[in-house]
Amino acid sequence: MQWSRLFIPTLRESPADTGIAGQRLLARAGYARGDYLFLGQRVMARIAGLVRDEFDPAGAQEVALGHDEAVAAARELRSYRQLPQLWYRVEGDQAEAWWFGLDKGLLPELCANVCQRLELPLTHEFLVESEAGESALIRCPNCGPRAPAAPSAPLVADPEGDLTPEAFHTPGRKTIADVADFTGLPATSQMKSLVLVAAGELVLALVRGDHQLDETRLAKVLDVDSVYPAEPEEIRARFGASAGSLGPIGVAGVRIVADEALRGRRNMICGANKDDYHLRHVTPGEDFQPEFFDLRRVEPGDACHQCGAMLEFRKAIEIGSVRSFRHPDLHVTGDAGAELSVRVSHCRIDFTSILRAAIELWHDKDGIVLPAVMAPFDVVITPVNIQDASQREVARSLEAACAGAGLDALFDDRDERPGVKFKDADLIGVPWRITVGRKLAQGIVEIVERRTRTARDIAAGEATVFLESQVHP
């Protein structure tokens, strides 16, 4: 492609209204003006092609369905012999994929392969550490990002003894803070009771009074797509009280799950399932029998469960997600006619977040430094003087040779000073540049690698073969 025919509005200075490096460079390099321009769309197409390269050989079928539509279509699966099914779609700046089977399937591996080929340093949660991120990357300085968290100790020790739950009047006290103020005991001495809906069924989730429930963790524990708060009418019909007076004692027909921070606690306070009443002296595992899981949201001040070091909270960019769950409405029949539950794995890959993360990671004072796998072009061919017939013709022949070798080449045919062309090539992040200049008289061109600034003199006739070995090793 000829640069002079393209709209690549590079800027020498960043627009005043942009903040982080990624946003500034997207504007300066002519990738975007609000939404994507030509170069930005080229990167989106590159990433989309990478997704197809990974998914198609695995037997995936490309569809044009959203998540709800894909799940609805999967209801037409009747026999386990039709499983597994691997579907995906690419639309705009994102890809989604679904695995319908009897196990978790290939999606985590396929998504990890895509990210590995993009050369991004990821955690298991598809996070890239960056100050420009809006997500939290939680890690132990000694044990890494997978380390389990230990909660801070309760502010007041639990009362001793095998005490019996006792109701007490708490008029108008609905919140954890209200009850703490009323009793003089801190939030760490209370159990917070939350009623949620999972796959159409009510679930009572318990966390320590000063903790927050992590609904994503809860959904994973329950093996469902998602959870959401129950409606007030549902709560009153099942528990006989409103939110703020709920607890686990005497509850029947509702699954009760409790956070691990409540394991071993004694004589705590919780709701009595009667408006304006609470219970004291309630002991998990004795006065009621919950299932214990890690359910709480990790907070600053928590320590690593393995080594005791304080956990670090760092900013990160989330480039995707993978989750797996049993869907209550998806079933197939086995050989003996038995009904089998279908497991759904769903992944999402966000191309815009990938580009943002790449630019935040790989840029310098001169512009963007993208890896070849996602750069808008593999190489920019730059004749120093476009008016020189020999330089112009060699540059054109190199463009044709690159095309024949499967390399995307940008021919900078503009009648500009060499310094302007070099600066623009550096700015837009093309990983290789062929400079056709004065050494052409000896049959030599210069090849420059953008990332390392390494320059090589090479025979013009061998330039394409060299680049092909670098871009497609």
C-alpha cells in the first residue's frame, strides 16, 4: 500500500485532552480519532485473524450469535454424541467463544494461546499489569498472583463457651454499622447474610460483617453463569423477614454457603429472620451447617495465607475472561437414555484492551513499538528520495516481493524529508523498516528493527528473504 493514498494523520505533539500513554499515542500515530481509523482497524483485523488461526484448527465454528443467542441455540442439542461443540464469533473489537460439552473443554487453552502469540505478559486472570488499568491485580510479593488471601484478625475476640443462640430486639437497626453501634461490638463480630439467586434457586451467602461478597467467586463455587440479588418479595416469602434481619438459623430449603473467614468462629451476631431482631451467640458449624468456601472480596490489608506477607494491589488491564458453568436449561441424553447436564465454557477477548495494553507496555519517546503479530504492517519501505528513479523502482520491487512472501508492506512514497518519514515510521509502530538510500549504488539497503534500533546493511535482493525469516520464522 502507498502511504500517500492513505489517511494516517500523525501528529508531532499529543492532543491536549489525552492522558495516559496509550491514549496519547493512539491519537498521535493516527490510529484513532475517537473511534478507530485505518491503522487501528488494521490492528483489530490482525488480532481477529490470530483468533481464527487458533480456533479454526481446533474445529471451532464461526457464528454470528451473542451469548444469550448461542445458549438458546445450544438447547437444540439432543444427544451427547453431538458434543462437544465449539463456537465463536468475531465482531468489531472483540471475540467471544463457547464450548458446550461434558467437561470444561479447550477454551482456556485456546485463549491462552492467543494471548501468548500476542506476546503479552499475562496472569491467569487475563490481566496485564499497567498503571493505565482499571482492574486490580492482587499478588503476594513472595508467592505471586495465585496466592490465597488470609483476612485480618477480628477486632474483638469471640466470647468463650458453648453458648445458646439468643434473640434480642434491635429496633430500626438494619445495617452492620447500625448493629455494631447498638451492641458496642465491631463488624468483625457479626455475620452478614445475603440472599442471591443462582440458576433460579435462592442461596444464602454469609460473610464476616466487615467483608464484601465476591459474586464472581460465588458463581464459580455454585457452578453457575452468574448470581444476582433476590427481590425483596422473594426474601420475605422464604425467610419471613426483610433484608437487614436475616440469618441462617432455622432456614430450610435454601442452600447456605459461608466464607472461610467464618470457619472456627464462635458466638457471633446475625439476623434472627424476624424484623427488628438479631441473634447473639451463633456458632457456624454448630448452630447451623454451612458449606465453607472462599467467597469474600480480597481487600487491602489482607495477608498472604501461605507466607503472611501483605498482599499488593496493582493496577492492570483486563484483556479477556474465561468462565465455566453448568447451565440448568441445557441437557442431552446418554447411551442409556439418562439425562446429562451440559457444561458451558465462555470466553471473551477484547481487542481494544489488547492494543491499549500493548502500547502501554511497548512504547518509547519516538512512538509505538508493536510486535509484528499485531502491528498494522510488517514493514515500511522508505526511499530516502522519492524523486530518485532508482530508489523509487527498487522500493516498488521490494513492495511486490514482500507481497509475494506474505508480508504486509507499507510503501512510503511521500515526497517528504527523510527525517519526517523516519519519525512517522517510528511513531506508528511498524516493526521493520527498509531504507532505500545512497548505498543503493552498491546494491545495499538498510534494514532497521524498530524495537532494538538494530540496523543492518543487506543486499537489496536478499532483504525480503531476511524479513520473511524474522516475521514468519
